Amino acid sequence: MSASLIIEQLLNGLQFGVMLFLMSAGLTLIFGVMGLINLAHGSLYMIGAFAAAVVAGWSGSFWLGLGASLMAAALAGTLVELLVIRRLYRRDHLDQVLATFALILIFSESARWVFGDFPLYLGVPEFLSGVVKLPFDISYSKYRLAIIVVGLAIAAGLFLLIAKTRLGIQVRAGEGDREMIAALGVDISKLYTLVFALGAALAGLAGALVGSLQSVEVGMGEPVLILAFVVIVIGGIGSIKGALVGALLVGLTDTLGRFLLPVAFKAVMEPAAATAVGSALASMAIYILMAAVLIARPSGLFGKAAG
């Protein structure tokens, strides 16, 4: 096994982790600030992917598709917050789960009615197609490398937004004491809508970026949503830093596990059995990681301890 192959898998894990961060950052903000369990977050990811594929196919411009993904997901998120979510803030988590699960069904069947069961495909810009030469004689996809750079830039922007701006102060205060900032004159309803739209836009952007690596199809957001929940449990609810660290840990663990474990088992058993056992253990690796983190830190790596 060559060093270049291992480095390539590390980059793949980093790219996967960055995509999970875009998905989980909005989810952890929504849960941290609003105390809301939003199972429909994966549907916003799907909406962004479909919007990008349709607009890019119609206009021939990847960038217009990318902009459409942000706008469509943010608009869908705003409408969902105004029409449905706003009625759930004071309800218990079971009501939130049931209502947002119903939204999953509505979005999925609506997408199937509009686009059918056939997948759509989204290309990449001309200058991002092909590979780039990296040290150690590594040839790596320009587009995957661009996803890493864009994701890390967005992470830095979110850190600055939360830590350095007036809006960020309101978001952090809303996470700590919603009643107090409402008493101080902050329009908590507008703040909630803005946070929800921001989280939706990030999910839509993730869907659009990944749409160029795989097909765009109905239900594509649900598997990613499960991983996003794993990320925020590992990183700590309400923490952007935790979302980034948790996403990178999950991305690297999943990618390297699927690559290394089958290879390791081939030394002690038949290749077919080694592949089966290694793949099974690799699919469990992120959940083992989550359990280990929760045993050591029940609130997550960067979450606030209860009480």
C-alpha cells in the first residue's frame, strides 16, 4: 500500500467531512438556538441539489445552479419556518419529530411528482474538471479539492459571523437565554427565521456540491441527515467548532475505515471474507466513535455540560 494512496484517501475523507460540516452546521445552529429537532433538514439538502441540477441544465451554467441551490433551500427553509416550525417551538420534541417527519414525506413525494424517479446529473465547471498534481506524485480531483477549500472558507466565515458580529452575539445569547434577549428588544421571531434560512442555505449548498459527485435523486438527503446527527452528537450541540471537528472525524473515520479495514483483514482470512467483514466493521466505525466520545464526554467534544 503506497503512501500516495493513503494520502488520497485522507483527502477523500477530508472532502466528505467538509460536506458533512455544511450539512450539520445549520442543523446544530437550529437545534442549539431554537431547541428544535428538524428531521426535514435532509429535504433541504435534496431541494438544493435539485435546484442546482435543474437550473444548471437549463442555463448551462454551474454557477447559476449553485446560486439557485442557495436561494431555493433558503426560501424553502423560510417558508417551512414561517408556516410549520414556528408553531412547534413550545411543543415537546415528539411533536417536532412527527411534524418534521411529515415534511420529509411531503418534500419527497413532491419531488417525485415533479421530477419522477429518474436521477438528474449535475456537471462541473470546465476549469474544475480533471485532476491536479500534488506532492508525492498524487493526482487528485480539482473539484474535490475545491469542495475542501470552499467548505473550510465557509467554516471560517461562520466562526467570524458567530464570534465577531452583532448577529452572532444575538445567536449566542439566544442559545443561552431566549427569554432574556427577547426582553432586551431583540425580535426573536426574525432571529429564528434568519437562523433557519441560513441553516437551510448551507444544507442546499452541500446538496448542490455533492450533486456533481453522484446522482441527484429523491430521498438523497436522509442518509446524510443521519450522519449529520452523528456529527453534532460527537461535536456537541450548538457548537460550530464541534460541528467542524465532528464532521472531519466522521469523514475521515468512515473513508479510512472502508479503505483500510478490508485490507487489514486480508492478512488473516480469505479475500472475499475479508472484504465482507472489513466493510461491515467500517460501516459501524462512526457509531463506535460516537459511543466512545459520549462515554468520555456525554455532552460531546465541545458541548456544554447539562446544568
